[in-house]
Amino acid sequence: MDTACCCHVPVIRIEDYEYGAHVKTPDFHLAPIEALKSTLVYPHRHDFYHMMWVLAGSGSHVIDSVRYDVRPNTLYIMAPGQIHDLDLSADTLGYSLSFSSDFFAFRVQNRHTETDVPVYNFEQLAPCVNLSDAQVRELARVMDGIRHEYQEEQVGYTDAIWAYLHVFLIKVARMCDAAAIRDAAATRSVLLSRRFKSLLEKHFRSVNEAADYARLLNVTERALNEATRQALGSTAPKLIRERVMLEAKRLLLHSEVNVAEIAAMLSFDDPAYFSRCFRKHTGRSPIDYRRSLDKLHI
């Protein structure tokens, strides 16, 4: 994602990590969570998928302006582009697990199969999952396998990590609140919706009509809306508006760019029209939204 549009929010790459262990690959990284707070600048966004599993400690975690209490046995799940801020107590323990879309997709493609894990649409997983003791034990067994392969680097270790990660994601998906996960079976509607969301993430700044996405996907607008309604519970136009407004919120919160510039970045020709759309979506003007967030310390 273009880093210039969120002026003061750095984009962290896997190769930027320096904590816990040297970075062995730009596509996967595993390290103790307790080293996070001393080596990374917050807030920031990632260009990869990221899971933070807290085993002990406390604090606060803000993901796209939503604050979550940090507590033991909690898993936080973030997709590329999401902005997050973190404040951890000194006694916090756990794991930081990061992987690129290429790390997962390449191996799925090579197996000529469609994964039923919603990794291609990570936002369908709940961003914060509170785990039971039994669930912690279940995930710990898989994490031990990932950690062993990552540390030992024996022949075929990246394939072994992928296999463990696949199992880990399946288990996490099962543990998430069912209301937060749509049907992830490899149906036509789900596959089309995944392709739409992937295109939306790439083009939401410049393409804002459902009909344009339908043409890119070589389907009718009606078929696209039926697919997203069935798989994601929402129409394509609504998903487009929500994605654009989410980016507007990020820019208002994490940059000093004025409202007219934000409107232009998001392909609104008229700043006043952008402000009306933002007010309709949030219940307040962009300026009022920014002022209200200025009062929060995150």
C-alpha cells in the first residue's frame, strides 16, 4: 500500500524486524512478543499478516481506532494495511507471528487447491480472540512445531512451517466468534468475494463504483452484489464506501493532511461532497472526527 498517504505512520516490513532473532526470510517471522515495545515505532501499519498472541501481561492495543484491553490468553489478528498502536506492561509474554501473502499463497497454488482458511480475507476473522485454557493448549502444540522448525532450519523447514501455519489458522478460524466469520467454504460466491476484496484493497483510492469492479472481475454488477451479500453480508457498493471511509478515518487520525487533500487522495472531486459522505457514514464532520480523536491518547 502506498505509504505516502498516511504521512506520519510508518509501514513495517518483515525485514524491518530486528528483535528476538535475525530475519531468516522476508516472508515469515516468529519472535517473542516481549521484544516488540522496545524496537518498533508505534503507531504503524504492516504490509503483511500479523498475529500477536499474549500469554501473560496487560496493557492496551488499538487496531484501526478500536481499543482492546491486553490480557492473558488473547490473540490479536491484523491484515496488511491496518494501523495499530500498542502499550504493553513490562511483564507481557507471548508470540509475534508474521507472514506475507506470498508465503501462504505460493504454497497453496503449488498444491492446486483452494484453501478454506480465510487468510485471503483476514478481516473476516475477529481482530481480538479471547482463548480458553483448552484453546491455549491446542494452539500451543502447533506453535511449538512452528517454533522448532523456525529455530532449527532443517531441510524443508519453510514447507514444514507452512503446514503448521495452515493448521494454526484453521484452528484460529474455528475459535473465532461464528458471527465474525462468514462461510469460508470454497463456493463460487466466496471465491468471487475474495477476488473483489483483493481488487478493492488495491484500487479503492481510484475506483469507487461497483460496476467498475464487476467489469474487472468479468461478471455483472448484480452477480457481484449477490456474491458479496451471500459471502460477506453486504453489497459491493457498501463495502467500497466502508473501505474508503476507513482510510479517511486513518488519515484523519494519523496524519496532518487537511480535509481537502484527503478528499483528493480518495478521488473525491469536491471536498464538500466528501465531507457530506463522511458525516453520513460517521455522524460527524471530518474536522469534528479529528478533534474528537485528538483527545484520545493512543
